[in-house]
Amino acid sequence: MTTQAKSHLFYQSRNRRPVLDRARGIYMWDVEGRRYIDGSSGAMVCNIGHSNPRVLEAMRRQMEKSTFGYRLHFETEPAERLAARTAMLAPEGLEKVFFVSGGSEAVESAIKLARQYAVAIGQAQRSKVISREPSYHGCTLGALALTGYAPLVAPFEPMMRPMPKIPAPRAYLDGLDPDSEATGHHYADMLEARILAEGPETVLAFLVEPVGGASTGALVPPAGYMRRIREICDRYGVLLIHDEVMSGGGRTGRFFAGEHFGADPDILVVSKGFAAGYAPLGAMIAHDRIVEPVLDGGGFLHGFTYAGNPLACAAGLAVLEEIETEQLSGNAAVVGELLKSRLEELAARYPIIGDVRGKGLLLAFELVADRGTMAPLPPELKAYDRLVELAYENGLIIYSRRTRGGYSGDHFLVCPPMITTPAQVEEIVAVLTLTLD
Ligand code: PMP
């Protein structure tokens, strides 16, 4: 694999990757001319593919007008228009939009808004936010405290404020039927038990991904889970926050993944696919009922310098337009079905694949040592690293995460852009087959 001789840049480790040269549609090329299929849309970011002409043109036009206007000095038209459009897409009542530059910022904004709301309505003792294990909600210290993934959290303990967690509803590991409401209720009721154990008057919010992303590997909740969660939150006055940083933006077949389950949140956060990699952008979208008391009570004490950046918002608007005019969510649903059925065929062929799951083009498969017990592969096999590296060498980028047995490694997200064609699905599957062989 190509590496740079010496670099002053660093990320997680010393591992270096090939140097990116250009990208078009679902393909990317390194400086040596090698082509890769972007089988994970970056990190589920580049939902509409690379170098989209509509977005590039919109950004060019905006750049010629202005690239930055500080929010305390100016309103900008792209921010105003994108907020209006986003509110139209959001569940009823979620009409207030607060822009940020990424997912962790969006999550932290939601928690701070919820907290100020509790204070404004005279419930200042509510400060705990319950989330799930495993989960990923960001790497800043606040979002990390809500992340249920020991390898990322442990080095920073004690957290500034440790937060309670409940298990994610991984029915496939517990041998339960995901299509049965009894299963959904079984897992959702763990939230009620936790709220009672913590003391309901101290619980501020429950933070959940409607369809799981990296942490659970495209986990679709069991039947009835999200509705029951909504009922429990209502019963105890706990705010429900959907983290749609990864699942939002259309790739599950609906713009927001939560739309599949008939239960709306009080606050919703989105990023990644929102401006689809054309600009750093995220949003927190909140119910009027939550924002109004905060604004009445002296204002939301929060904000990032780049909030509502006109260039990022112009990109976001063009991305939404592209998704709507080209009906890309619909394509994600149809092409996602095809890709999922192909992954299931691979599972029938390779017993090492223990589970295939997901919705639309948010799909994953999980490797196991034994399908009967779903025991994870032993870490020393390094199957995780080998599969990712081999796929890479074969020209396919897939996104992997290890959530069982620490870093021992298990699931792989296959999430190409929403513009993927059926022929390109076959191309992806051919490389995966070669890699698994
Ligand atoms: N929430 C979820 C569900 C995510 O997948 C991520 C990023 N993987 C984040 C929050 C954090 O987003 P960012 O990396 O943009 O801060």
C-alpha cells in the first residue's frame, strides 16, 4: 500500500493510507491512479456521491458572494432557507433548527438545549442522559460520556460526568425474534427500569440512534421498540433525542430513519449526509415547545463560530435538492434491498458471516466464529484487519467497527452512496466475494 515517506500529519495511529487524488460518483482514485469503490461513502458521509455538479455549482456561486458571515453580525440567506427546508423534512413540531459543523457538536448542542429547557421549566434536578451500550455519539468529552464503547472511553476515565447506559437491542445475539413486539418491549423496558433506578426526577433525556450506525453495525430496532421508548419517555417526562448523524439524510429509504417507526423525537441531530461531505455541516432540530422557554428565559447559551456558515448551508441546500429531484432515498431503498439480498447470499455461502442487517443503504454484516452461538472471532485471528485490508487492496472501501470483545472485531458496514446502480452493486459484491474467498 502506498505510503508517504514522511509526514507531519497525524490521526489515530502511524498507519498511513494512499494519497487521495480525485473522486467522482461512487469511485475514488489515489495519486498513483488506483481506483477504489467508495463502499462506505467515506464514513456514511458522501451520500450523493462525489463531485456532484449541482452542489459544486451552488458552492461556487455562494463563494463568489460571501463565504462567511458571523452569526452575531449577519443572518444569511442560505442558512435561513436551509433551516426552513430542514424543518419541513423533520417530524411535526420540530421547527427550530440550530446549525453546527459536525456530529459531536450536534449531540452536545442537543444536550445543552435539553438541560436549559429543564432549568427553564423549573426541573433543574434533571441532568442525567441515558444512552446505550454499544453506541457512538461523538468524541468530544460530553458526547464521549454518552458513548457506550469502552475502548474509546476508558482511556479518558474518570469522565467529567459518567452517564448511565442500557443495552442496545441486539436481538440477534440474544436469540430473540426481532419481528416480535415482545422482543421490542423487552429491550425498551430496560429504559424504564433504568429511569426508575436513577430516580425519574433526575433524568433529562434518552439519546438513541433509530437505526444504528457504526457502533451497532446498522442495527434495526426490533418491532415496537421505538414506540415503546417514546411511551416510556412521555411517562417520566424524559426528552427523547434521536441521533441521526449517520442514519439521517436519506440512506435508510426515508430522510430520517426515525420515520420508519411511528414515534417522533423531541430533538433530532443530523450531520454527515446532511451536506454529504461537501462541507462540514450538522444541525440540531428541536421542538418549538423546547426552544421557546429557553429563548424566553434569556437565550440559548451555546454556539460555534462556524454555525450557519453560508457556504456550508449552500452546499446543504443543494444536497437536499439533489436528493429530492433525483429521488435518491427511493433509490437507496430499492438498491439497498438488492445489496442486502446479495449479502444474504454471501452469508449462505460463508459460514463466517453470522448476521446481515440494516435498512436501505445502511447495511452491515457481522463475522462470527460460530453461527450457532454467535461467538465472536478470536482477536488473534485479526480477521477484522485482514478483511478491511484485503478489500482495500481489491479496490473496495468498507467501514468496520469492533464492538464485541473490545477490539476483537466484528462488523463491516457496506454503505455506498445513494446514487449506486444495480450494476455497481454487483461490482461491490464481486469484490467482496473475492475478498472473503
Ligand atoms: N453520532 C453518530 C451516530 C455518529 O456516527 C458520529 C460519527 N461517526 C457522531 C455522532 C460524531 O460525529 P462527528 O465525527 O462529525 O463529530
